[in-house]
Amino acid sequence: MFTKFEVLDDVFGSGLPARLLDFAIANEGGFDVTTTSYSDGSEAVDPNFRTSKRFIGKLGDVGREYRTAFTKILPQLFEAAGVPMIDNPLLENELIATGDGGNLAKHIDTLTLDNRDDVETERILSTVYYFHRQPKQFSGGEIEIHPLDGRAEPKPVDPRHGRLIVFPAFAPHSVRGLTVPSRRFEDGRFSLNCWVRYRVR
């Protein structure tokens, strides 16, 4: 059994993904290796689980533009994922650059901490917004939505420029390996992950 998910193309028009791409390329030096979080609350670089780079810094004007556009379609996103709309949602953004050999192992986006006593917010909705140079300079990199019971093949979604995918944060998913022949940063796959969170207490 699969959770409900939906693919939305060109939902933010053509200008916003172009501005996000320009920002990412111009700020290449602000990206660092993405870490993996573990159930004991620790973090570490784990190339067997994830190979990508995360932007360390503020997204500035283009980030505010994306947040405004994203907030306007929140009711549509909750409905698309089959998740009841919540009051006072919180947004968490992460700008990711994935280059040659990049991938992401199967996981869920909700917390699996051993101790949840200090947890104040939790992810309820996951979204991934793709943008890249055109024509596309890489192959692969499809996100895969996995069944909850493991009894069917995962459903892959191509990382098309200007494409937004939305699914419940508890849905298992992974990312197929990426091939970038030039191995240049600007030729990779870029994504802006945005999680919608709710207050636990």
C-alpha cells in the first residue's frame, strides 16, 4: 500500500525556479557536505546513506519569495498528500545540490529519536522542488516513493525543472543515483526541500 502523493509541474511559474538556480550557482561556496541524523540525536557524514551538499546560510530574498508562494498553496498540498490541514503550520527549508554519484537511501522524514522528551515540533508534510540547468546536464536522480508494506515496487518521479512533489512525511522514499558527466557543480540537480511542521507541545 502506498501513501498518497502528487506531482505538480510549473506550480510557481518559470521565474522562481530560474532565480533559485541562479542563487544556488552563485553561492556554490556556501554548500557543505550533507550530514545524516541518527536516533540518538547525533549527526555525521554517511556516504553510504546520503551523498549531496546542503547550503549553509540564509536564502534571502529568493527564500522569502519561495516561502510566500509556497504558503499560498498549502491547502492544496495537504489535500494532495491526503493529510488533514493543520493550524499554524511551521516551515523548514533546505537547499540541496546533488552532483555526480549523489544518492539517498530509503528513509522517512519523521523523527525516530530514542528520546522525544525535548521534541517540540514534528514534520507532517514533505515537499521537494526541483530546478536545474536546461537542457538537463545529468541523468538519474529520480525520487522513489516506497509502499508502506514493502509489497510493491517503488514509484519513481523524474526530477523535472520546476516540478514539486508532495507526500506525507512518514512516507518511505529514496533517491536514485545521479550521473553528471561534466562533474561541474552547476550541471547537477538542485532541490529545495520544504517540510511542514506542527507543534507537539
